Amino acid sequence: MRIFKNIFGSGKLKHPLDISSFMVDMHSHLIPGIDDGVKDYDSAVKIIRELISLGYKKVITTPHIMADIYKNDPDIILKGLSELREVIKKENLDIEIDAAAEYLMDDSFKEHLKNGNLMTLKDRYILVEVPYFSAPPDLYENIFDLQINNYKIIMAHPERYSFWYDDFSKLEDLKNRDVYFQLNLLSLTGYYPYPVKKIAEKLIDAEMIDFVGSDLHNTQQLSYFRKILNTPALKKLISSEKIKNRLLY
Ligand SMILES: [Fe+2]
């Protein structure tokens, strides 16, 4: 599976990049106790402080909704959101907090779609993921069903699905079906196993990335997160002016 050459080299930028133009972080797990994200509000606050210091103006946190493991629904997520907002208010943090969800395209997904209670980031943008081991057999059907219902699909971290590594045309096919791609910023640091960073760079080089997200789950990830600021790949992404996060403001 050694197919991708390192497009951006291993060099580091001398000066950290300014990522304040992203404005909105639209993928994270900051509501304690409802998924594999933060365990407590102190951790959520620490992460949000870091995002503020990087210039973010709004956080849309996106708890998992999965049939087997995290059976969240809008009521659970909105209750968590209002508690998180209280904490942020008490801490006097200058940032807007909202919530949506990261939907796994599993057996329950069709049910959520049928019930019409999908949580969107804003303006019908919906964040979805697929299992890490294989693409769902009804992937294209789900895409079609979402689009005829006027949802705008954002595929979370396409660089992390190993079953597509040997067939880049599958990713190109999704783009041709008007699926937006959201890159995990941590993928630029070597935080995830090889070859996630290489695929991330290839997607950037092919100008296939539309949104970026932190996908932060815990405070341990913050030291890696800072490293993105010195990566040539992020510089290219910012210069491309193709990142649409600010549309979600
Ligand atoms: Fe996530």
C-alpha cells in the first residue's frame, strides 16, 4: 500500500500560521459523558480556551450518534449543549457554542433520516462518518436520500478510511457526487497512524478539502494540535482560500 509520495516533505515552517480565518470549529466532542469525547467540563473549557487563543469565534460540537455505542438524540445533545453554555458563560469565555452531531452511516441512520430529526451544523449541512473497516453498502443510497431532502453532506475525515487508500477514485467519485470533505487538522501532524498524514496531504494537493475540523476528544490531543500551525500542508490549505468553515458562522 506504499503509493503516496510525501508531497510537502517533512519540513516545518519557521513561523506559526494564523488560522483565525477558519472562524468556526465544526467537529469536536466537547459534551462530557455522552460519547468518547471529554470526560468533564474542565477539559471542555481547556479545549475551548485553546480554540479561542487560535482565533476561533464559534464552536459547533458534534457528539457521535451511533446505533450500537452512542445512542444520542437531539434531546440528549441539546441538554448537554445548554449545560456547556452555562459553564462557558460562568468562565466568561468569548465564543459562541452550538451543537450538531457526527452521524455514523449505520443501520439506524436511515431511521433518523426518515424521522426527519437530523441535527445540522447550519443551513442543512450535515456531518457524517462511515465505519473505519469498510464502506457501508448503502452509502450511495444514503447520499442520494440526503441530497433529495436538501441536505448538504460533509464527510468527516476522509483521510482516515483505510479501505479507500488503494482506490483514490472512490474519493473522487464522492466529490463528483457533491459530497464535501472535512479534514481533521490533527491528520497533518502524524497524530494518527501512517499513512493518514500522506493521504491528508494528497487530498490538500488535489484541492479536495472543503472544511477543516479539530475533532478534539480530550486535552491530551492539544499538544499535537498546536503542531498543525507549522505544517506546509496547512499553509497551502489556507492559501487555497477554498475552506468554507466561515459559512457555518
Ligand atoms: Fe469525530
